[in-house]
Amino acid sequence: MSLKTNFLPALLLAVMPTVAMAEAVAPDDVVFEDDVIVASLTGADGNAVNGRKVFANRKQGNCLACHINADLKEQLFHGEVGPPLDGVADRWEEPELRAIIVNSKIVLGDETIMPSFYRLKNGARTAEKFQGKTILSAEQVEDVIAYLRTLKE
Amino acid sequence: MKRVKKAMFASGLLAFTLTLNPAAQADPDDDTLVIDGVEVITSAKGKEDGPLDELYSGWRFRSDETQSFQADDFENPAFVAIDQALEQFEVVEGAAGKACASCHEGGPEEFEGLRAALPRWNADTGKPETIQHIINECRTERMQAEPWKWEANEMLNMTALVGLQSRGMPVDVQTDGEMSPWYEKGKELYYTRVGQLDMSCANCHEDNYGNMIRADHLSQGQTNGFPVYRLKWAGLGSIHRRFKGCMSNIRAKPYKRGSDEFVALELYVASRGEGLAVETPAVRN
């Protein structure tokens, strides 16, 4: 038993990624330049396959609540509050997409209904469970961006 | 401007909505609500200086199936509650040895018009009162019985029965005089963005009514049908329960049922629907 415990740190080390990942930029430290965010929040490219899952997951991006997306036609009921996202990569550059997802208000204006997915200062009375938390993690934001970049017409 | 944008948007989406959204429709439908041969209006002109040009009952945003439940009192599942409340009306409770019927000898019909004018000012408490406040005041003061919880079945049933007496009558609440600061507070709450998702009531129910939000057809959030029988709840629920649900969805900490905030919001939302007919007990999904 004690042997096992002693081995645990070594085991953990072994499964840790060998390439050190750059630390994700904190929500309050994200730099907007002319309403876009050029640099990846994680310093790396996102994973489009996972981004598709985050996009559809009701407890994560839940993007289908408001947007039609024909690429996810296996999912019933797409909302129509925001614009359809078919061909979204033809209309927006990556730094623009990143800015809209991180803080929609910077790009679309204060009146937009769209949530800001990587911002700490949100509406009043945020439920305790969600206080001090962003809707998506930096990795999830980058994954969604990578996925959106596949949506071309 | 908004209307034009909406119409263009809708036609552009038609191809998609037909396949992805079986229930989608961009606007309230044109159906007419007739209950027992009597038409209950489900739309009205908005006030000149009001935020909405045209007012629509939530009934107009529901599917034909859900609508049909409300068009026939024998189909309306809320009428079980009405029957129970009619029995309760006769039950003696409390130290004073009284039932509702002991004072209200004319029966529930005495309350015709009351629901349409709520919340109203109560000079004794110095606050607006809702139907729940009025019922509980009767229970504690006149009957010397225990008050009912806001969302207790007995309370829901009785608010439905009292509300039914005003069915078809236009909502008309006092917003000036003593009610003015409450109206202003409710208005402020309506337009305040809350929660991690950072949305106000207006984002959905003023700017986006008629649009689908996932499988849900956004209505104007009118309160003229409450308490409503909600299929999702499989039972009746109060206005404040619905407010709480909306706030939780936005990941905000909801106010409490019966709180000053929700009473103020109830007043303000009622005022936005002035001219619509009371539909209590309505059926929604």
C-alpha cells in the first residue's frame, strides 16, 4: 500500500506531456488590438474535433441555442437568435472570431445578447457556482475557434 | 427597422428552419383562442410610449397541440386545480372557525376583475400586494389560520380559481402614485443584465420574441395567464417560479418568491401586457 503511494508521483510525471504548454492567458489579461485578438489564448492551435463537441454541448458552448449550423444537423433544434454559422469562416478572420467569443461586446456592441465566453465581469448576481469563472476555458475557446474555421462554404 | 430586419432574417432562414427546426416559426401564429364559444383576445396594441408596438399572449407562440389544451376547459389540466380550490373554498380552517365562503358568500365570483388589476397598492402594508399576499392576509387575519407557502398546491389552486374569475378581462394595473417607485424598480430589473450569461429579460423577451432559442419559441414573457399549467412542470406554477427559472438559466442567483424585487418585476411585466386578456389558468409548455 505504502509502496503504491510512493510510486504515484513518479507515475504522474511519466504521463505528463513532455512538451511544456505555455500557460493560458488569464481572462483579465487578454489583449485586444483594434477589436481583434491575434494571439491564441493558450499559445497553441485548438482542436477542431473537440471544438465541435464544445460547440454543441449544452453545458459548455451551447452555441446551437442561438445559431443554426448545418454541420451539426444530426442535432435537432437550432436557435435563430444569432446569425447562422454556415460559412462563418468565410466571413470572419480567426482574430475576429476569437474576439467575438472572448468578449462579444467589444466587437458587436454593448447591446448584443451574445454572452462573453472568456470574461470574468459578467452580469449582476452571478450564481455562486459560476462566480470567478469563465463560461469556457481558454482551451475550449481555442478548440471552438479551430472548429469554426472549418465552417466554409 | 427591427421588424424589417426580422422579416429578412426569417426568410433567409426558412430553408434551414424547415429541416432543423420542425416547430420553428418566426412570429406569433394567427390562431384565435375561443373557450366555450367565447373569444379571448391574445393580442393588443401596445401603449403609445411603451416598448412593444403589438402585444402577444404567450399562447400565440405555442404549438397547436398545447394551444388546444387551453381552448377547452375539459382538456385544460389546470381545471383539476380549479375543482380542488372550489372544495377548499368551503373548508373551515384556523382559530376563527371560518372558511373562505364564510365571508365570501357570493362564492369565488366575488373576485371578478381582481386578477386583472394585480399587483395593487396596499395602504396598510405600504407595499404592493399580489394575489398570494391577499389570500394569505385572509388566512392569517380573518381565518387565523396558517399562511400557505407561495408555491404550495393549495395556494396555486386558489390563485388559479380567483384568477379564473377575471378571464377575458384586460390587464390594467396601477403604475403611478404610490406604485411609481415599484414600477421603476421593476423596469430597472427588467433591463439589468444578470448572471454569467449576462442577459436581461429584454434581451430575449423584447428583442427576440418570435425567434427560436434552441427548441423554445421565445414569447414576450407576458404574465396574463398565470398561474399557468406548464407541461414541463406537469402542474401549476406562479409568476415568481417562472422568474426564478429564467434567472437560473442565465446562471444568476434568483430572487426569492415574494421578494420585493419579484413583486416589483411582476408589476412592471404586468404593465407591459396591459390590454391583453387574463387567461388564467393558461397552458404553456
